[in-house]
Amino acid sequence: MTDKPIVLVASVSIIKDEEVLMIKENKPNVINKWNFPSGHIEMGEDIPYAARREVKEETGLDVELTYTTGVYNFISSSKDQVIMFHFVGQVIGGSINLEEDEIIDSAWVKVSELVKADDDKLRNPSAIKQIANCLVTKSYHPISVFHKQIK
């Protein structure tokens, strides 16, 4: 048994036409890896709010969450257990303005190409490809499965 806490993450696929926005991370434990805009859910934070906040912080975009592809459980490259809540969203405002130190690039990628992307270029390839398959097949769940935070 480990004393490491479980890491809770909110993640968003921003969809435009048949493309999804990917960001290239440059963090101490993740260098030059593509990922969806995502990040840790802070203590006491509402999960959908955390997803929108992370997108804004990393990309400068405001998004509306329209669906979820589900909840993903995996061990990260840093050996943390991650529980990731993944959403699908669309841009409703803002403009691309990448978080300077941690995000070094962004690209709109055809969803069908993401499924075939080189694993070495993706942050958590199994999770990203599982999500990409959901995007291709439009295997979405209503956002209403997330209830308002209980106070």
C-alpha cells in the first residue's frame, strides 16, 4: 500500500468541426508531450468548474461543456493513480493565449488522426486514445450526470 494520494484531474476535448484542440506540455515531469487541456481539481472545487478553469488557464479560451466521455482511471508516468473526469466542450469566448511556462504549443488535430498518433508523443497515450475513440464514435454521456456540488 502506498501513501501517495489519488490525483483528481479534469480534462476537456475542445471540438471544432472534426478537430480537437491539443496542447503540448513542458512541465518538469512531462516534456514535449501532447495532451488535452487538463489539470488538478482543487480541494472543494466543483468538477465541471475545474474543467473550465483549466482550459482558461492553459489556453485562454472560455468553453461550454456539452458532454462527458466518462471517467478514466490510470497510473501516470510519475506512478500516481489518476482519476480523470473528461468532458467535451466548445469555445464560447477568449482567444488562444497559452500558459507561458508550461504549455509550449497548441494544434487543432483531426480526431481520426489522434487515434493513430505515435504513443511517444502523447502524455498518457492509452487514456488519450480511449478518449479519441469516444470522440470518433460520439460515445458521449449527458453533462447532467454531474450534479451540483453539495455544500
